[in-house]
Amino acid sequence: MNIFAFGINKVMILPALLFMLVLFYFPLLNIVGLSFNLPDASTEHYERFLSNGTMLGVVWRTFVYSAWVTGICLVLGYPLAVFVSRMVKRGHTFMLVCVILPYLTSLLVRTYAWMLLLSDSGLINHILVTLGLVDRPVPLLYTTFGAMVGMVHLTLPMMVLPIYAIVHGLNMEQMRAAKALGGGPLRSFFQVFLPQTLPGVKAGCILVFAISLGFYITPAALGGPKDILLSNIIAKLIETLLDFRYASAISMILLIFTVGVYMLSGGGLASVNGGNQDARKPRSLGAVLGRMTRAAGNAEPMMRLQKWLWDRKVGQSTRRFVPFQLFWYLFSALLLLFLVLPSVIVVVMSFNGNDALGFPPTSWSLRWYETFFSSETMMNASANSIIIATGTALLSLALGGTAAYALVRGNIRGSQVLYALLLAPIIVPSIVAAVGTYKVFADWGVVGSTLGVLLGHTPGSLAYVVIILSSTFVGLDKRLEMASASLGASRFRTIVRVVIPLVAPGILAAGIFAFIHSFDEVVITSFIAGVSFATLPQQIWLIIQHQIDPQIAAISTLVMILPIIALPFFRRR
């Protein structure tokens, strides 16, 4: 008897689906109605958008920036992911922490860190002037360069981690066998290694491109007037002009483009069942890339190049530290420094004793920590953030945990579609969700309340809980549950007494991630918190829009404690 076919397993996914339908998909549907002027049914807002050359220019800029960020992250992230996966255990753990820690660190904190680094008195200009490369500080902040650097830094871990997950599980004996059969290093890479890593490449590119399309905070904080993206236009239309219908039309256009990219790529992230059906379709992006890599490996110029490399490698010791390896080590070390340095600079600058921030600090003090803890506004905002993040984490665990278990154990038909529906908040730009959520919550009368902000944060946190716990449940041996059932335990008792204790580290990791995601949320909060309710990230965002306040360095240092606490639990999971 198959105990996993019981209907109760399938019913467990219903609460999460109903929650998402009401609090995520219904707001998106509301945007559709606003954009078409329902019930009048008009396309005037779309016509207005398409006839505006400035708006079309912003669309083009958004796509170009997203493509550049994705390409740069792929070029930088792929060799770094391979390097980290091939390191020995001690170095491997340290480097993996260097990648994960920035990923878990607040987006606002990392954006603020780059404001410090790129400012006229920041570390980069200090080094340039000290080395005599420039006579005076170079304008780096509030430029396209600043916006691109910040966007790449924020999304690089999202490219590295999916590729690392694939590479770490590969059998490297295949590469050795390919070389033993006469395949040169390049041909072995293109025909054996690279095709197997394409699922990770695809997942990383989808994440980076989709998130880049919806960037709001980073281009506004680090870029100039010419770096405004679609999300910034949408926010301005609502916050300044209160033009919800036009903003809804632009939101729909951004959403359609995002979903289009997602579908064009072959359907997105790996399923909970570990299948990759889309990757086997001849028309999928993965198949196309696979044919391209094989063609590249067989190309005549590539064959000549690999023969040249092979001829010069014959007779050399395989243990010799060749220049390529040295370059790879230096390249990876610089990338890890790029990921970690901003956080380190924030911690250093938090002890600055001067009124203005400059590197290096000329005096040291705890005054900015004292300023933070003595501020009633900041303390109230911190309390609000903790309360909301805790509630969001608990609700996300309850809904996402049962949904993940149902998807893995329920033998549900169409589980990949349901999985995609639950993960949609990760792909849909935050600004789009914020517009729809604000309108619906305003009708319900929960804007500016703790409940409203908590419910607005939960869909995004729930999606990450489903990802983490799905992989946890996949790794759980079914035979343990079957043994419990054969001894007379009910389904509920099996879950409580067997399943939950075994996956407790995964549950804790998912809860911490949900807490961090909610605690860091600022886009949705800015729309639905109202004027009488504020969270800590919202206060930080209000300040850094106008000045580089030293107090924010102290606050950012305290906020970075959260991911540091979370790391051991993610390692256990």
C-alpha cells in the first residue's frame, strides 16, 4: 500500500495555494483591471505608453541593463562557481561562506556599502589618489558605472549558487576520461563539462535577469538621472502623481516581459521532483545552448587551439602550477573580495567618530550606535520590523512547509505547475506586486497596519520556504515514514514524531531565511505601510535617498548579524 498516495498529502497544499490566489494573484489580476480601465475596457493607457518615446527609451534601458548585468554575472560567476566547488574542504567552506553571506545580507545594506565605497571620500577614490593615478576624486557615485557595479554585486551570488550546486555534484572522472581518450582541455570542457552545467546556468540567468528587470532601490541610490528604470517610473507615478491606472499598465508591460523571458528560457527553476523535462525539449533554451557548446567544441579554430595547448602540455607534470591556474586563483580571490569588501567597509565605518564619513576614519567612536539606540523613531521601526518578520516567518513556515511536503510526497498531478505558482513571487518584480497589493489592501482597509505589511511580505517569504523545504523533503528517506505507518502511526503522528524532527535543521533554515527576507523588504513596505507605520529598512531607505548618514553604517552592521547567525543552520541543512 502506498501511504504517500493518501488524499491528506494532496490537501496539505491547498492552504498555500488559496493564500497565494488571494494575496498574490488577485492583486495581479487587479492590476489588469486598472490598466484596461475596467469596467469601461479601454487601452488608452497602453496607447499612451507606446506613443511616449521617453517611456520606450526607459524600457530599452531596463532590458539593456538587465542583459549587461546577466552577462557580466555569468562571465564572472561561472569560473568562480567552478573554482569554489573544486577547492579542498577547508578552503571550500570559507569561499562558500564568502558567496552566501552577501546573498543573505540586506539589499539596503549592500547598496549603502557601495555608496560609501563609490563616494568622493570613499575607499576606491582614496586608493586612486594615494597611488597617484588621479589628481582628484573621480565621480563614481550617481553614475551608470555605480548603478551597474551595485546591480552586479547584488545579483552575482544568484548566478554563482545555482551553477555551484550543479558543478559540485558532477563526477570529474568524466573529464579525466575525456582527456585520456584524446580530447583536449577545451574540447573536453565544451563537450563534456559545460553541457552538464547548463541547468545551473539557465537557473542563474533567469534569476539574475528577472531580478534585474525589477531593480528599484539600487539604480535610484547609486545611479544618476539617466539610469532610471521601469520600476522607478512606476514608483514615481504612484507616489508623486497618484496615477494608478497608468502605473498599472506599465506594471503589466514589465510583468509580461518578465514572464516572457521566464517562459522563453524553458520554464525556469528545477522542479521539486528533480526533473528537468523542459531541458529535454528540442526547442528549449537548454537544448539550443547544448548544441551551441558542442558546435563550438568541434569548430576548426577551436580544434587547432586545443591541439596547440595539448602539444605544449605533453610531457609536463600534471602537478605543475601553470600560469592559467595562477590567474584562476587571483581572479577568484578578487571576486570573493568584491563580494565581501562592501560589508567589511560598512563595519569599519560604523566606528567612525567624525560627523562626515571618509576613508580611512581619522577617529573612532561608538557614537553612531548610541545615536541609533537613543532614537525613539529607530527603535519603534526596529520593533515593527522584528514583529512583522517573526509573524511572516511563522506564517510562511506553516503554509510553505505543508505545501512543500505535499509537492514532494503527495504524487500530485501537475506538481511542477503548482511549484511554479508558489515560486512566482521570486520572478515577479517587487514593484509590480507592490502596485497590485497596495490597491487591494487599500480597498480592504489594511494599508498602514501591522497585519497589512505582514500579509504583503508573506508571499515572497513563502516562496523561499517552499524552495528550501522541498529540497529538504526530497532528501528524506521515505522508508522511515513507511516504517512508522506500518507500526500503526497515523499520518499526523508520523509527520509530528518522525518527519519534523528529521528535517528540523531545514525548517530552522527556512524560517531564518523567511525572517531575513521579510526584515529586508522595502519596496512592498513603502507602498502599504502608509505614513503612520514604518519599518527599519523603510527608515534606512528614506535617509540614504538624501544623504550618506554615518548612523546607517552602525544600523547596517547590526542588521548584518542576522545572516551571520543564519549561516551555521544553512550549513547543517
